[in-house]
Amino acid sequence: MLTFKNFNIADWFSFYRIFAAPILVLIIWSGERELFSWLLLVSYSTDMIDGFLARKLKITSPRGSQLDSMGDQLTLLVGFIGLLRFEFEFISEQWQWILIPFTLYCMQMLIAFKKYRKATAFHTYLAKLSAIIQAAFILWLLFFGPVYWLFYTMIVVGIIETIEEILLIFLYPEWVAGVKGYIWARNDERRKRN
């Protein structure tokens, strides 16, 4: 049975992002762009903190990876909802570009749920880079306006990262966390054991 004592400090940063998501949606609904932007910045900051703490304190775990992934996905979703509300013109101009990585992401999630019965939590280098670029673009857009080269970089890196995730799903017969990337996966003992 899980109790509060079973969770570590990195898990609590992930919980923050999970519990902040519905509050951020309410702030979006109320039209408070500036408050939303600052609190979204806090959520993205906790994403960097929890991963750093987990590695530094050697408290990584499959549960922590799943919590982190859930927090990441909810933060990205809330960020996108915020953009729909506050930057609808930009989103409506660029929807075709946004649809490409979104469609690939949905495919990746469907494949993962079919194979593992849950979302992946590989946390590859590309996934981390993609998350940083997404956060930078979303926050910059909310605070200052669009930067098109950053937007297209986000789209391209997101596409490449999602394709890598799909390839990793096919490489690993069982769910695993903490895969650095496709190149490292080819020599991963966990994959060879299965």
C-alpha cells in the first residue's frame, strides 16, 4: 500500500505539475493571461528540478518516471490550451504544422498502450531537448509573441523525437524507463534479456 512516505522529493515536484494542471485551466478560463504565463513557467521549472533531483539523489524509479511523464504531458496540454485561448490567431495560422507532430504523438501513444498498457517513459535525450524547446516556445509566445524559427525547430524536433519513441517501442518487448535514445537502446542489456 502506498503512503505519503513512499514518495520522494522528485515525485512531489511531479505531483505539483499534475495538481497544477486543473488550476491552470481555471486560470485560462478566467482569462488571466499574465498569471497563467507565470504559473506555467513555474510548472515547467519543476520539470527541470524533479529530473535533476532524481538523478543527483539517485532516487529514480519506474513510478517516478511515470509521474514525471504524466506531469510533462499535462503541462504541455495545459500550455496548448492556453495558446488556444490567448494566441488563437497564431494557432489557427499554423494548425497544419501543429497537426503533424500531434498525429504522430497520438500514434505513439496508441502503440504504447496497445503494447504496454500504459504510456512510455523513456525520457530520451531527444525527448528532453524537445520538452525544453516546447517550453521555450510556449512561454516566449505567451510573454512576448511568436518567434517563427523557434516554432519550426519545435515542430521538427518533436517529429524526430516521436519517431524515435515509436522505434523504441518496437525495440523493447517490455515497458522500461530511462532509455537515453535509439543508439543506446541497441546495446541495452534490458532489451537483450527480453
